[in-house]
Amino acid sequence: MVTAREHGWSGMNWEGWQDYADVRRRLDEGADPERWGRGGSRTLHRAAVFGSPEVVAELASRVADVDALEYGTTALWEAIMSDRPENARALAAAGADPWRPLIGGWSPGRLSLAGPTPDLFPLPPGGTGLTDREHAAAQEGKRLTEALAGIDHDGFGLACVAGIDAEEAVSRLEATSADETEVAEIIDDPYAYDLDVTLRIVGVTTVPGGCVVAQPWGYAPSMPGIHTRLSRGTISYGLYANPKSGNQGSTTRDGVIEGWDLHPGGAPDEESSPEEVLSSYLFRHNAVAYACAWTGLRPTDTRAMVGMPDRWVELPNRDHWAH
């Protein structure tokens, strides 16, 4: 029986949207093609992200408006953001408009020009492609995400800082060289030690465009007091890959924290600027690359983040949560 609360999609997990026979059976038995789940989210948006092209085409044929909005985006936008080009093609074939401006003025079609399938939709007569600046950002985004591929563990922290090198960062933090034997023991098993000890040990590395302060086992580089010192006269981005709640970001400019509890590598929201939309797309699911790009860092590998840094240093014993 179809209930008002479940809209006929009870028990459906993400894999279920790949099962064309089951989806069609549910629809024929009265499942709502417009809404799913308790929150009333749009079914077609869900299928665009998780479903097969056949499921997407079936749902698209049953909805009143294939370009209906959910939180400011169409199902076609969600397919592009989720790297589902076949679903995007199915939606376009069903009448979805690739060139409809949405968040930050970007359309799904123009956004796709910056991604892995730039020939997904033919540019309409008089249509606008990427600007030179956007094209350059897309090229650097591709290089950066490839260079930083393989960072796949939780619990590490970063501070990406523009325009200063490792030595200047150490000076601003008033840090001292760490004991190499102690560092080696911590690296071998960081969770065997008291957090008050391990949090004070960080790695600092110069990279093209600036430097990275990293801690493979903790959040210390993301603490506010670190950034108010590092960002004097420049900008910094703090990142903590929280194992419990996901990536947490912050932005600081010239000693003043401007953004907190950000979600680097996540989707843009309805209030995002054009630049934020492009960055969210280029660095979707890659928070480290997002943090580097935001500060203009251009690392060529992952060493500064999860490898052997230029220097291991010990932070002074102070309250680094204080601004």
C-alpha cells in the first residue's frame, strides 16, 4: 500500500534506483513520480544522482515538469554535479533544458563545459561558453585533483596559507623543531599517545603558491588561533576531515576569521556566487583540492598533506582555539 508519508518508495536505498523493473513496478502500483521519502524530496532528482539512465527516462516520462526545482536546482543539474553524463543525456532527451540558468547564473550545460564531458550538449546559437578565466580554472582544477588523488583517510587537519613559505609559517606560529625520535614514535601509532602531546606536533611544507601546515592524525592546523597568526597580510583555509561529521572548513583573511563550519568539496547552495559554484563543481568530493585552490596553492603531490613534510615542529603551549 502506498502511504502519504513514504509516497510509495519505502525501503528504497541508493542501489534500488538502479533497478528499473522495481522502480517501474512501484510506479505502476501508485508510487509518486514527483516525491519520495518523508521529506518530500523530488524523485527525479534522486534518480538523477543514483539511478540508471533507464530509470531516469521512465521517471522523466511521468513527471509534470522535468525541470522542476528542488533547492534551486533541476534534476539535470544534479546529474551533472554527480558525474552522471548518461543520466544527463536521458534528461535532455526527455526535454530538460541544459542551458537554463540556475545557481550563480550557471546552467547545467555551461557547467559541464568545465568538467570531464565538455561535449555533452551542443552549445546553442549565440550561447556563451567558458570565459578564458573559467577555462584556466577548469584546467588547473583538473591538474590539482589529479595531483591530490589518493588522500583517502579521515582524521587529518590542514592549514593552507597563501604567499608565505614553511619557515615564515614556523616563525608566525612561534613553533620549535620537534624531537625526531618522538615524531617517529607518534607516526608509528599516533593514537597511543595523549592528545595534548600529539596535537602540538605538526608538519610544515613549502608548496608552489604558499605553504601547508598538516597533521595526519588530528585537527590542530584547523584551530582558529593557528589561522589568525598564519594569515596576517594574506589568506588561509583550514580543513579538518572529521571522521564523525565529514569535512569541516574555515576561511581567514589578514587575521580575521571570515567563514566557519564550511563544507569544502560539497555542493553549492542557493546563495553561492558564480565563483563558488565553479569551485564546488571542479573540486566536488575533493576537500583538500578545494582548500588549496581557494588559497591559490599549486602542490604537485600529496606529500605536504599526508607524507613527510619539510619540517616537523612543535606548537607552543597556548590556547590555539582563542582567536
